[in-house]
Amino acid sequence: MSNIILTVAIIISAVLHMWAEYNGPPLQIYIFKPLTTSLIITLSTLAKPPISKRYKTLVLVGLLFSLSGDILLMLPFDLFVFGLISFLIAHLVYIAAFQAKRPWRISWIPALLLIAFGVTIYLVLAPGLGDMTIPVIFYIVVILTMAYSAWDQWDQHKERWAMLAFIGALLFVLSDSILAINKFRHPFLAGRGMNLSFYFAAQWFIARSIEKNYHS
């Protein structure tokens, strides 16, 4: 199955899921949310040649924890904390992938931009966090570290695969920021669609970064 066919299937599955989020039925959500991420995982397994076996394995593990988070968050129970933990682990695994075999470097401009973004998001969310304040702060730190790691990887390699990972990391930050604002501060109608669009795109870009000689 070619990358193009799989990508089209991912888009169709994602659209059907987002449609169900607004219009139902719930069964359609339960089918197409995990199916979309599962198709992205399938896409990542077909990457040849991979950047490295270690990189491919870590990205796959991150995607699997993301799939777990997807399932936990879609169930009709209050499992938000468990879903948060699952995605937290996914980000930690992505950090390990992006920083594999390279020394950690500090570049102040991107680091300060990400810190400023994180502080801004926290200040927006703070009034509605309550008991979730500490977990959300920790999550913000981890996901922004993941984004910085992806930038550092791209800055060192300057290759297309690293750029794809960086784009995916930034889209992940945007997706989770919208999700958090929609949940803790100001719910808005377009929020769910924006969150899911950025999320699935983020995972697609990260999955495609596995392949060294990227092509459509």
C-alpha cells in the first residue's frame, strides 16, 4: 500500500471522525478516532529506509502511546488525567527520538520564544485549572521541550525529514493548546475541529520524518 493511498485513507478517516464529533453518532467516533492514528502508525512502519532503527522504534512507541491517549480521551468516562499521562509519555519518547545520539544544545532565541508561548498559555488557562494546575504546568514544560528538541534536530541536520518532525512538533503544540483552552477556559465551536486537524497532521508529519529519503 503506497504512502499516497495511506495518506488519503488517513484524511478520510480523520474527516469522518471530526464529522462525528459534531454530528454523531458516538459509534463513529469510537471507530474512526483510533483508526486514524492506527493508519498513521501503519504509514510509519512502511518507512524505508528509516533514519535509523532507533529513531523509527522511538517514534513508533510515541505513536502507540498517542493511540492509547486517543482511546482514553474518547471513552465516555472521566479519564482525562490518564489520557494526559499517556500523551505525556508519548512526548517524552519523542524527545528521546529527537535527541538520540546528539548533545543537548541551548539556542536562546527559539528557547525564549517557546518559554514565552508556554507562559502565555499558562496565564490564559490558570483561572480554570484548579486541581489540574501542577499536571498542566508539567505537561506544558514537556511538550515545549519536545518542540525545542525537534527544532534542535532540524537545526543540526537541515534535512527534510528533520523539518517534517519540527513541523509536526509545532502542530502538536498548537493542537494541545487549543484543546486546553477549549477544556479549561473558553469552549468554542470550532475548537474541537481545529484541535483534531492539527493533531492528526502533527502525527502524520512526525510519522513521515522516519523515512530518510522522503517522497510522497
